[in-house]
Amino acid sequence: MGKRIRLIVAAFLFVGWLGWLGATALTKSHAPVVSRVQAANATVAVVAELTNGEDGRAVHLIRQVPQLGPQPVALNEKADRPAIMVKVVEALKGGPAPGTQIGVANLPDCVGYTGPGRYLLLLNKDPASHFEANREAYTLVGRQHPSGAELSDIGPPTIYPYSDKTAEDIQKQVNKLLP
């Protein structure tokens, strides 16, 4: 009789544990996890509306070079990648006002782009540069080593999809990571 009771208790606990795992999986947030190190190295966090780039279209970045003055640099867009010029929807930390058009020089090289829509961009302003029509220039914060050293040769910077389903969770992460 003792073995039977232990088996019933063990089965009951096992089924309860499986139920708890199932409930946890169903109620878990499906928002992407924002990199702490990437966020720590960003000075600006914005939600921006991204569109596909026009294949071969050149966008001109004007860079101030000491002793040489303004130097234009042509950045080429790609059709299946995000356009360089984006519209800010919401400024989460610093950055330009909503509705402002900004340029993000390394945006076509990012990871996480799944098509047109809203994305969280962790940026640093490039004070020595601007785009055509005096639009502010930014760069996506790349992958970082916990010590703060940039790992540009490891892989491209990451952007995070932002939707009505993920907005609350991403905003909590950004508020915690970017005081």
C-alpha cells in the first residue's frame, strides 16, 4: 500500500509540474530580449518606422574631416534591407522628436530586420556628420563585449521588432537598461 501511495503522489506532482510549465510557456512574453551591453553603450533609444531601401540608391553622408572640411560619402541602399533614412515614432531615451527624419549610416547592415514596420533602434549620434538636407546622422550600436570593446568583426548590430504585442515588455526593458 505504501508504494502505491508514493506512486500516486509522484504522478500527481509530475502532472502538476507539467501543468505549471505549460502555463508558464503560454503566458511568457514573446518580446525580444534587448542586449544589456548594447543598451549600456547607446546614448539614444528610439522607436522608428523602417521601410525597404531602394536598390542602388545613394544617400549622401557629409562628414566633417579635420583640416579637409566637409567630405561627402555615398552610402548605397539595398532592396531587401532597411532604408538609411527613417522616421522617429517615439523617443525612448534622448534623441530627436517624434516625426523627425534621421539617417542611420549602418542600418542596412543590421540583424533583426524582417520587413517594413516599427523597430527599436539603439543609437549613438555622430556629431561630426549629417545627411543631405541637414538631417542628423546616427549609427546603430554594434555588438559589444561586456568590457565595452566593440566587436565590429564579430557581426552586425541588432535591431528589435516593436509592435503592440511587444511594446510594453520592450519599454520595461529599455527603462531598466537606460535610466
